[in-house]
Amino acid sequence: MPQKLGNCPVFHSRRIKSYEVYFRYKILPQPHPPPIKRNNMKFILGIKLGMSQIFDEKGNRIPVTLIEAGPCQTTQVKTQEKDGYEAVQIGFKELKERRIKKSQKIKPFRYLREFRGDIDVTQYKSGNKIDASIFQEGDVIKISGISKGKGFAGVVKRWGFHGRPATHGTKHEERTPGSVGTSFPERVIKGKKMAGRAGYQRVTVSKLKVVKIDLANNLLAVKGAVPGRRGTLLEIRS
């Protein structure tokens, strides 16, 4: 009797020819997947103002980060036919006329960023305004920004190494990294965690909740901490 693997029997090569297995259990072509339904991702640029705290109806304290979100303006819409990919470019912090350089006359903004992904570019046109009203209280968003720079740091601060024991003969080596290689290949492997510049890199924090919106001042109050210092440019997307 043939053995069964799930719903498909497995035959020994001596008992049955391969073409018989092929015609009996031929895999039919799979139908094309349905078209991707775009949820039209929300996005905006903002500036980190600092942290504060608010209280809910039950009196619980909620730590929040205050963000100046927008207003932004759509500066360019990129399509698959013309640019090879779909994206929306927006500008933030419009410059004064005396500060506009020659290369910035078409797009006189201090910050320009592109957003790609689950976006229906047909709904955007150059010159459209984007402000904090696109979000609602309770929305879950993710925020990207440049983290705080911490300068040159050792392995304990940069990577969380435990260091050497504090006793049993350890002398002047409490925070040293230890061995960095082997006798072969007699070199330090690329990517080895060592001392170096810490921080000041792009970080994305997900699952942040919008707890308060001030449309008059274009402010978002987001629960928790976000990357960067005060004044850091943030990319906010749903």
C-alpha cells in the first residue's frame, strides 16, 4: 500500500512510473491573486516640541510627546508610468522669500520628503494642503526620525555588554570588549560590535497612539516617546 503524506499519496519509484504520478496528481495552475486594495495611508511631517503629560477621565497620568504636525503641501506626485514608482512628495516649513535659493524657487520649503507604500496617488495633486485634521484621536501611527547622538561610546553603553567581573583578578578591564577575533582568519570580521559612534541614526517607533489633537495650533499629542531631540524632523504615517 502506498504511504500517504497529507492528502497526496507518496509512491515508491519502483512500484509506479513517474509519469503516472504526474498525470494522476497534476498541480493545477493557481488563479491570479486579487488586486491589492489600497487603504490610502495617512502621512505628514512634523517637528518634535518636547514631552508633557495629560490625564484621562479616570485620572490616570499619560506621558505624551507634543508634535507640531504640518501644515504641509504636496509638491510632486510620482507615478509608475513617468517615474517608475508611485510616491507623494510633500514640503514642510515654507521659506521666506529672502531665504529662497535659486534651486528652491520651484519648491520653497525647508524640508522635502517622499512617502511610498499603501497610497492612492490619484487622490493627490500638487498644491494640496495636508494638516493634522487627517488624523483622529485613537489612531495608531508610527514615527520615524533621527535619534539623539551620544558621541563615541564604549561597548557597554553602545551595545549593552556586561563587561568583565568586578573581582577575581580583574584589573582596569571592567568595561573592555574582550576578544575581537580568532586565530583564523586573523582579522576582525565585518559587523563586529565594538566601540564607536552611538546614536544619531534613523529610528522608527511603531504602535504609537494619538491621544489628543489641537487643530488650531497643528499639534498632535502622541502617547510615549519618539526619536530625537527637541526640533527633530519626524515622519508620521498611519
